[in-house]
Amino acid sequence: MRTVLITGCSSGIGLDAARHLARAGWRVIATCRREQDLAARRAEGMLALPLDLSDPGSVAACAQKALELGPVDALVNNAAFALPGAVEDLPRDGLRAIFEANLFGTHDLSRRMIPHFRDRGAGRIVNVSSVLGLVGIPWRGAYVATKFALEGLTDVLRIEMEGTGIRVILIQPGPITSRIRANSIPHFERWIDWQASPRAGQYRDSLLRRLYEPGGKDRFELPAAAASAVILRALEAPRPRARYRLTRPTTMAEIGRRLLPTAALDWFARRS
């Protein structure tokens, strides 16, 4: 039985992927930050390990414990959080905090798994990026920055791993049903002093409504199961692609970035 270590399995893509891969015959090691979520994953028959990507000690312990459970065939780096707010209102420590989790912790965990994959002559690292790793839109600057960085780091790692048997793959979803918006509220409230911002009126008219008022699905939004199916394909394909784009906005963003002038892309982003 093949084994996969998946980060961010409390909700959204990570949770659905863990369930989907378990049904497909994979032994799943699911990671979460909160004990109640770990208990829930164990109740579903999964192995579960605590992981806080912002804490180097937690990352080291998770990798060690995962390997103590036996050979691991793949790592799916899914965990990430959002810090909404205008770029000019992002304090240095807030930006550092989101990079610690979304990029540095993810990179640290990958580095700790690579020697195991190298020794076995095979392994897959699947990094879940975003359409916001292709284009930027207002209020998402911190998240966009981490995903742009993840895209670049993943591309270089993929090239450097050629000949080792380790495949490195990007998943680029657009809008997917998840709790990322609700989960971003504590980070927004901690780091963004919106009332002191020169954009306070824009916050009231735009971002605050999106964060705090219940809304319907985003345009083109797909369920998390759509991402899970692509993750499984990336893990099991004999010759996986370098990147898998998911949902129409991701495809449109990639085409637009190649063909449209910057002014046109900015116009589109302001209306997203």
C-alpha cells in the first residue's frame, strides 16, 4: 500500500484529498494543527500527526514521526492560510507570519522528506498553489506573494530533481469551496489596522462585507472533490505533468498573462 503525507487536513482541499486518497487505496497520514481535527481524522481510519508549519520544531517532529510509520511515497503540501488586506497596510511581522506557514514551513517539510525519497529512488512532491500564484488581485497581496514564491521554488526544485526519481508537481486551482475566507478573519483582525488606513472606506464597502457577511459561491467555484481528483492523478500518473490547472479562472489567467498587456490584466484583476 502506498503512503502519502498530506498537510492541512482540517477542511477544504486537504480534508477532501485525504478522504479521496484513502478511498483510492492510499495509506494517508493526515496533518492538522488542532487536536480535535486530528482525533476526527483518526476516527475516520487515517493516521494523523500534529503539524504547525510556522514552528520549525513541529515540522521536524512531523517528518520524523511520519517516517517512523514506514516508507512514504508522496508528500502533498496543501496547508496555507490567507491574510487579506491592502499591501500598504501589511506590517512586516504579518507578512513574515504568512510566509512562515505558506512557504518556509512547506519548504522545510519538503527538504526533510527529500532524503527519504532519494534513498528509495522515487517519490512525489505535490505543491498546491493557486490561480493567485499566476496573477494578483486587490486585497490578496500577502497570499499572492507566498504563492508566486511557491511557484518559482517548485519549478526550480522540479528541474533540480531530474534524474533522482523524485517528481515535483504543481496543482493550480482557482476558486474551490473551502473555509479559507472564514479562517483568514483572525489573521486579518490581528495584523490589519483597517480603521487607521487611508482605505478605510474601501474596506467597509468591499473587504469587510466579503469577510463577515455570508455570501454565495464565487463565480466558477468548484467543490474540493475536483481538486482531490487532480491530486490523485498527479500522484498516480506514470509521467505526471509539471503543473495541473484547475477551474476556468486558472486557465484564463495563464493565457492572459502570456498574451495580454499589463493594463488589461490589471483591469481584470480589479473586477475579480
